[in-house]
Amino acid sequence: MNKNLAAIYQSVVEGESSQTAKKVQEALDEGINAEVILNEGMVSAMSEVGRLFEQGEYFVPEMLISARAMQEGLSVLKPALAKAEVRSTGKVVIGTVNGDLHDIGKNLVGMMLEGAAFEVIDLGTDVPPERFVEAIKTNGAQIVAISALLTTTMNNMKGVIQAICAAGLRKNVKIIVGGAPLSADFAQSIGADGYSADASKAVALAKSLIA
Amino acid sequence: MAKKYQELAIKDPTDFLFGVSPYPVSLKNGLTIGGGKVYPEINFTLPGMGINPETMPEVRDQYAQMIGDVTKRAAELHADGFSVEYELLPDLTLNPEWGAEITKLLREKLDGLAQNEAIKTCLRVTPNDIREFSRPPLLRHGKFVDDMFRCFELCAQAGADLLAIESTGGKEIHDDAIIKGDLAASVFALGILGSRDMKFLWEKIVSICKRYDVIPSGDSACGFGNTAMVLAEQHYIPRIWAALIRVMTVPRSLVAFEEGAVGPNKDCAYEGVYIKAITGAPIALEGAEAACAHLSPIGNIAKAVPDLWSNESVQNVKLLAASAPTVSMEQLIYATRLMNKAADKGKGSALALRDLFIDSDSAGDVQAYILRPDVALDLSRQIIAEPTAYLRTRKAALAALDCFRKAQEKREITLSRVELRWLDALSRQADQLPDSEEEFIAQMRPTLDPAKVNLSEYDL
């Protein structure tokens, strides 16, 4: 691997934000293609961070530090990516259903999706169906990720999916759901395309749905 | 005038035992909690369903069925007393009349049981802290604040014996602090924000309780300590970080007692072990029989010092034997029957059983270790030696980290290489906490996002 790409990779794995930004600039100055910097330097580093997490070597706080380093690198890289018309892995609208204020799980999913180079539009918590619809239209999202942690709010997910159908957007998006009281059967029963039991599996699910 | 706890109510580990509290709580019907026996505390909730005007008839039917089933099972197993915790769902607090209606339904069933079977019962009602529906939370005024306090009042009038809450002041920044491993933000959320909010909140709750002759029981740091515990179980954060957060919740939860709460403290508040040591108030706890609600590493050790033994909460679904709440009731009755039988045989037997509960969990996880009576007494003593909630939270952090290190050296716990890396990292963060509260607040101000937290809600 090119010396600068290797340094970018290492700085993301170790969460050294300033070093990532510096090395991305050096790589661009050296004439390395922006898409190569993105994929070989940063996305592959986040994959390694994911592997370290799966192995129990890293926890979420360390992943967040790495994700922040990647964001620093991306801020330097973005103009070059736009110029080369390199697109993100996909656009995801994410939110917790109306009536539910839980957001830790949703935030973790969002963070892990960003680490895999998805563009994430986070609508927050207690999100009514019409805001999901509006965000899909505004951003041209390919995936909608809906979270719920209460037995009394999980059924509101169906309302979101119905609103997406009523707006004529169902064919445009894949819908994934998650949260402690949910199951794959429940996801299927409300018409979702996929269910993830935890944040780390959500990325693979999202990728598989838009592959 | 707020009470100030400066010395421990329980000083000797051999006096720190299930079923016995220095200051028991007696209900109007004569049931005494902490007076020598451990009673079951059953908590149940709805299956997956919405709550709205159309579904309210079904909601009533569900609660009527659950309370009917659990009281029947209690009578079948000759329970001589138990508590029911009715922990409202958010929609039932957002619509206080609905919350009170269910309280009345439960009260009537329990009164019927007392009359027909001579079983003494207790009804704990726990409205939700719905103030966080405003983002950033509006803690002292507005519709959600009004509805929450109205819910307390209506539930008190409808027949609650105890009122409790899992308040969330400071949680708006603590969630991020947990997943970032940010000790300073956690201390700020608990020792500065949470403690200030608890003072405001508990003055009001105690006043409502006095007005309606209801017992102000306590406030669980569930949204802080248990959020961390669940994330640790998912391997999202280190266990040592979750254990540290647990100890740091103690000064925050103590504020309720300084303002007039008397117990029994709520089941999901594992910091209750420390609260009992400091205040002498009885506590509820949960563990093995709460596996229906969540995984925990403290299933047996939590049985060492409770006065009520709870199942956390169980959904009303059908199991092979009966409905899940009925099954939970049976499990709680048998668990407490064992503890009470040991106590009947004398203090030596009770201590022997207590020590088996302790020894079966304490070395397995640092989160269990901090619930050891001797550890809780030692840390509690150090915490209350400090004069303010901030300094107590800071001391909780420093003392707990020191305790973890010594426990590792003595091989009383086994921390993995990765957990030890975190012990060092958290110790470095703790060493940076200033001993001046003003200096700490000034340090933290620039790091806070005004879109997430409104400091004026905390008089800052």
C-alpha cells in the first residue's frame, strides 16, 4: 500500500483525527485518486475497526473516535470526491418512531453506517411518519432505518411504512427496523425489508439490501 | 430543610442483610417493609400494543387480567404479603386520567384480596419522567411538567401506597457520555445536572405525598446506570465503565432521600445497596427473577440486601404454565420464601445464605463486585464524607477506580487486558476532575451543545 494511504488507514484505526486530515491532504497532493483514498484509506480502516470491535478489542467509544477521524478526513476529501462524481455507498434516513425517545441504539446504527461510507440523515427521536416521508423525498434516500424500544411504540413503525406507501415512495426505498422488543417476524409482519438485532449487523443488512 | 447524610446508617457488614433495614417503612394496612421479611414486588406490563382512546378498553382488560392472575397465584401459594409496582407507560403519564384509572383498578383488586384472603399488599405507582419529550428537556415548566405532576396527584388520589420515579435530569448529555466513555461528562450529568434536578423534583413529589398521605419511596438512576449495564452486556462499552457509572449514580439518587423520600427505593436502582447503607431505608432490588426483562451479571448478589424482591417487569404473554406475570409472581414468592426461611432460623443462617448469594456472583463481574456489602459500605463511607453532590460524585469516581485496582491486585476480580486498559484511561480522566465545582462547571460549559441541554433548567 502507498505510504500515505497506509498512514491514513493507521490514523483512522487509531482515531488520530488531525493526522488523518493531514495525510488525506498529502495523498491528494501526491495525485492519488479521491475514490482510492476513500476506499483503501478510510473505508477499509473502518472495516478493520469493525473487526476489532467484533473481536472485543475495541468498544463503541474507540469506534466513535475512529469515526470522527474518518469524518475529519472526509471533510478534506469531499471537494475532490464531488469533482470526481464519487457517490456515497447510499443515503439512509434514520429515526426513532413517534412516541419513543430512545436514541442510543439509533445513534450507534447511524455511526456504524457512516463508518461504511453511507450518508446518514438523522431525524432524531419521536419522529412522526410525515417527517420520514419528507426526508426521503428531500434527500433521495435509498434506505429508511426505523428504531423503537417500547412495546407500545413498536406498532407505530407500521404507520411509518404505510405513510411511505401512501406517498408512492415504497418502491424507492428499502426499510430496515430494529429495537429491543422487535423480531424478524414482526419486521416481516409490518412490511419492512429487513431487521437487525444489533447495530453492528445493521451495516451488513443495509449493504445487502442495496447491492 | 433538606436532610444531610454524613454517616452511615449501617456500619457493620454483618448488619447489612436482606429483609432488615434500620428504618423500616410501614403502610396503613400494617405491612412493614424492611422489618424482618423480604416481600415479592411484582411488576407487569402490556404486550405489544398501542395506547389510545380506541385501545383503552383492551388496556383496562389487560391490567385487570394481570392483577387478577397474580393475586390468585399469591393466594394459591399462601403469600403473606407482596407489593405490586405499576410502572406507567409513557402514554399513561401523558394522559394522567388514564394512568389514575389503572391505579384505581389495581387498588380495588388488592383491597379485595386483603378482604378475602387476609394478604397484606402494597401498591407502588411510578409515573414516567415525560419532561424529556421536550428537546432539550424543559424540566420546570410546560405541559409535560404539568401533566407529570398531575399524574402523581391523580395516582395518589386513586390509591397508590408509594410513589416513585426514574427521573432523567442530566440524561440528555449522559447517553452520549456513556457511549463516548467520557467520564467528565458523566460526572457533570450526575453530580451537577441530575442532582440539581432531583432537588427540584423531589421537593415537589414529597409535597404531593404529604398532601395525599402517600409514601415518597425513591428515584432510580435506571436511565444512567442500567443503560450503561445493558450496553456493557452488548459489549458496546467496558464493564468497568458501567460499574463506575453505577457507583457515580449514588450521590444523585441520594438527593431524593435528602429531600424526604423514605423508601423502599425502586427495584432497578442497583445503587439502592448504597442508599440502604447510607440512609437505612429499605430497598427493592431485582436480579435472577428479572431475567424476563433483561440480562444482568448480578442475578444472585442482588439478593444479599433487598427488602422487596422484584422481577423488573414482564409482558403479559402466555407461557406453558400460565401468563408470564403469574409465572413471575410464583418465582418471586419462592425466592423470598427461601430468604425468609433462612432469617427464621436465625441471623447466622441468614448471613450464610446472603454470603452464598454474594460469593456466587462477586468475582465474575466488576458490576457484581461493587454490590458486595463490604465494598458498598466502604465506598458509601467515602462518598458521604464529601459535602456536595459534585464532590461526592467525584469521590465516587476516584474511590471506585481505586477499589477496582485493589480488587484486581487481590484477585477478587479478574479484569481482561482490554478492561485494564480502560481502568487506566478512566483513572487518567478522573484525576483531571477539579475539586472546585465552579471550576468544573466553567470547564464543561464550552463542551455542551445548547441544542441538547438547556442549563437554565438547572439554575446554571
